[in-house]
Amino acid sequence: MEQRESFRHELKYGIGYHQYLELRSRLRRVMRTDPHGDPEGRYLIRSIYFDNFADRALREKVCGVPRREKFRIRYYNDDFSFILLEKKVKDDSLCRKYDAEITEGECRRLLEGGTGWMRGHPAALVQELYAKMGYQALRPRVLVSYVREAYLYGPGNVRITFDSQIRTSLYCRRFPEGEMPDISATDRPRDMILEVKYDAFLPEIIGRLVQTGALRQQAFSKYQAGRRFG
């Protein structure tokens, strides 16, 4: 299992389109766009979240359980040559991610209910999910899609993202190829989520760039938004 990061701070804000334009203009003077995105730093993310039949992950989020975890499969720009199984651990405003790359074939078998291959997999995270699909009854529950625009700043390992066009598709047991039937997961489709992530400290220059009187920190979960219809 690869631990990509130690615990990092993660702050979230709901913003409107006009706030986005103002903040983006500020950030581009100091930060660089994510090289994995298009020239604007944007890319499509699709995540398949796991939960059990009692909706444990969803209920823990709604109830504000301070320390919790969730599993998801994530891929980018509908490119199945690079697929990640991820576990995100939250501890209040701190988070840590673990990941393991899986193949398209492994992903297909998993989503179709075939889990035998996971038992002896070289990645510890795959084995952990296999065990928890057994004793916690975890299953794929929903597919959430959104467009991310990301900006990077070296000191503090800062990553600021704008997530928009958040859409949900109640998950059926098939590999998600072709046109995905989905619906907006937010009340106002043009609304966005601003995320600010950093290690031990947030550089003062970045803190000043994202400070506006209208910003209000909030707890927003894309998984929770994706489950709003069931």
C-alpha cells in the first residue's frame, strides 16, 4: 500500500461563479496550474465510492464522526489505463490518502462482484478492501463525476482546486464505459467547491490570496452529494 502523503490540512468552501473568477485571477499570479490537466489546469475525475448496506460511510459523514474512512476507485479523463483504488482517512480537518494502482481487468472483475483475485494481490490496500468487503459488506454504491481545476505552490506543498459540474449516477454493477446517465448533484449547477490543501503550514501569501469576506468554510462531501437521490 502506498501512503502518498502524511496527514494534510484540508479546507473546503462553497463558492459561486463570480467568486471563482476573482479567485482564479488572483491565484494565477502566484501559483502554477496542474501539469496533468489541460492548458487551463482542468481534468475530469470519476470516483466510484464504496459503502455497506447500512450506509455506514454516509451516516458517519452526516453525523460528523471526527475520524472516518472511505474507499473509492478513481480514474481521470475516462482513461482506463490508469486506475487507482484509494482509501481516504479523515480526522477532523486533517486527511491522509493511501492508494494502489489496479488494472482495467481487475476493476471490471471487482465491479462485477468477482473478488477472489484480491486475496493474494501484492498491494496491501487491495487486500484490505477485500477483507472489508467481507466483514463490513462494502460494495460499490455510487459514481460521482466532476471537473477539477488545480493550482500548485511549492512551499507548504499547497494545492488549491476548484471542483465544478458535480454529477452523480446511482451505481449499477457494470464497468463505467460509454455514456454515463447522470444528474447534477448540487442545487445550482454553476456552484463550485474550493478546496485548500497543505502540509504543516499555509504560506501567508496564499492565505491572503484566498481570503475574501464572503468565504465561509464548510464541510462538503462529494460522496454525500452523490447520494442525495438514494
